[in-house]
Amino acid sequence: MNDIRDEKIRRFSNYRIIEHWVLLITFIILVLTGLSQKFYYLAVSQWFILRIGGIDSLRYVHHYTALVFLSLVTVHVIVAVSGIVFKKWRPSMVITGKDFTDAADNIKYYIGMKDHPAACDRYNYKQKFEYWVVLMGAIVMIASGLVLWFPVFATQFLPGEIIPVAKVLHSNEALLIFLIIAIWHIYNAIFSPEVFPLDTSIFTGYISRERMISEHPLELERMEGTDTGERGADIGVDGIEAKS
């Protein structure tokens, strides 16, 4: 009999794997080129700016990487909305009342008031929170970044005060997203005891059956209890599960 830890279940499609790689690369470039402008007075920022060819070259890289990021977010939203509306995908990233009860149940579990954690579906409440914070932050970053890139055009339709407002929003939101990714996402994907030394599911597309039982029991029950021909795809921050 096969070890349950060796049994793999398809969780993410090739499309989502590629999307994650593009997001990872663009995020790193945007962080390096953006924070070095925000903290330009630091020696490490000045070193990086000089190595990349000066402030004009840095801004060029930042702007055109931002266009890739804009395209990625736009396609992500269009695919998600069209999938839910036209293909009847299950909106697995929508926050529901169960997420709040799951959070309460887990608190009770952590302090010994319950003997088992909350049973979660494809994404738990922590993953949904991270997803919506990052997505809303990305929209703020895109909007404020376009205003800063094209200030003359923007002020044809908006009051001039929008420029300093956009600068504050863009700078501080960038730092917030960086901290959320650096602290929250990296911990859950690398340092969490459940996945250490690395959660490879978004890179391989597969997750062990053991983890599915532990982390996503409701999704596993639905997958095994419903005919594959009737299963709708799920959408989320990292994955679309195509029909089998």
C-alpha cells in the first residue's frame, strides 16, 4: 500500500505556475527598483542605483516592469471574473461567514477549547485575507503609479492635489505590500512547520494527499465525492484547477 505522503494530487494548472513565476520576478524587480528610490539616501540604495546605470535607467526598468505587472493583474481579474460568470467556476477566494467562524474555531483550538482545527476548503481565511490585501494593494499601486508616470495627463481630469496624494499612496502601499509578502507569505510558504523548508505546490502543481487531508479536507471531500465531469474549476491567488 502506498504511503499517503507519497500520493500527489493536482492542485495548480500550468497556467497558474507560469503566472506565479512572472509575479515573483516582477515583484522582486519592482521592490528593488522602487524601494531604492524611496530610500535613496541609504548607501545600499545608491550602490544599486549606480550599478543599474543611474536614476533614469532605474526608473525605466521600474516603469516597464510595472507594465508587465499591470498586464498580469488585468489578465488575472479578467480570467477570474469571466470564469465565474461564464464557466461557473467556484469563487473559492470570496470571503464568507464560514471564514470568520473558522478563525474563531482555530483560536479555540489553539487555546485548547477544541480538539481539532477548523476544516477548510480550497483556501483558508488567512490565504483569503492575504489575497485580497495584496490584490487591493496592487490596484492602488497601479492607479497611483500611472498618475505619477503621467502627471500632466492625470491633472487634465483630476485636481493637482492628486499628484502628492498618489506619491504618498504609491510609496507607503509599496512598503506595506512588501512587508505583507516578506512576513506573512514567506513565512507560510517557507518557514511554517507544515511546509518547511518550502511549499513546492505552486512550482510543481501538486500537493500531497496528507496535506490535503490536513489543510483542505472539504476540497478533498468534494473532489472525491463528485464526478470529475461535473466538477467546476476553482480560482484563486495561485491557481485555477482545470477540469480533469
